[in-house]
Amino acid sequence: ISYASINFVIEKDSDIELISADNSEYGNNTIHMSHNVKLRYGDKIIKCDKLTVDLSKKSIEATGNINIEDENGNIVSADNINIKNKFHDGSLNNAMISMEDKSYMKSSHAEFIGNDEYAMNDVEYSPCYKCHFGDRLTWKIRSDKVTQKDGEICFKNAKLDFTSDIDYKKII
């Protein structure tokens, strides 16, 4: 199974660079940005509506139309993201990960710890980017929880889900 790395580890403040924002304010070691925000965060580009970087707490909060792209072409979108613990750990709500190989995974809530550990709830996954009928996937794996640690991925209570109202003879 291919998967996108959800690592957001930043070693130093200089790894965060504001590329553009319509509005930005700095005060008390906190940067508030809004409207068309674009930020380089290590090897990732974050685009969103609102973003706050607290340099004293070493945390980032982003909301609205979040789109994170890494150097490999993996794209993570989410409703909101919270990165904390010296820019090391965090969470995403309503996350969708589109991987460079065209597979995808989405989750109602994802937590990550550094480079090598994450847990996602209410997950859908499909490695089959060619398996579309109109705008719907013909099959996917649904799981209550997916965890990844030390390179091992575990799907809990996984079910194979086929879209039932499709004439599969037309696809083949």
C-alpha cells in the first residue's frame, strides 16, 4: 500500500517562510495571516485562508481551504490543522490525502507524532485511481481506524466497499 508521509517536523523557526498573504500582522512572537495565505513549511507549501504561527509555543493553526503539498506531489487538504510541540506533532480534521500515485485516503480526524507515527479515524482508502464511474469510486476500503508506526500500516475493522448501483459490465 502506498501512503503519503504526514510528517511536519520542523527543526528550527527559519524552516518556516511566509511566501504571501493579503493580510499579515506580527506581535508578541505571533504571526497572524489571512486571505490567500501561502507559507513554506520545511519541504511543504501550505495554502489556506487563515494561519497563525506562534513562535514562542512553536505551534501553527490553520483554517479554511487548507491545501498542503509536499515535494513528492502528495497533497493534503483539511478543514483545520493544528501543529504543536515544537512544530512536531499535530492533528487535522476532515483530511483528504491525494498521493502522487493517484491513490487517496480520507479521514474525519488524523493525529500525527513526528515523522513516523499517525492515527486516522473513519478512514476511506483506494489505491485504484482508474476505478471511477463518473465522479464516484467503484470500490474502496473503509476502516474505523488506520495507524502507522515504524513503517507498518494497520487497518482496524476494515471493510471492502463496492458501489452497488453501478453496472460494472460497462466499466470492463
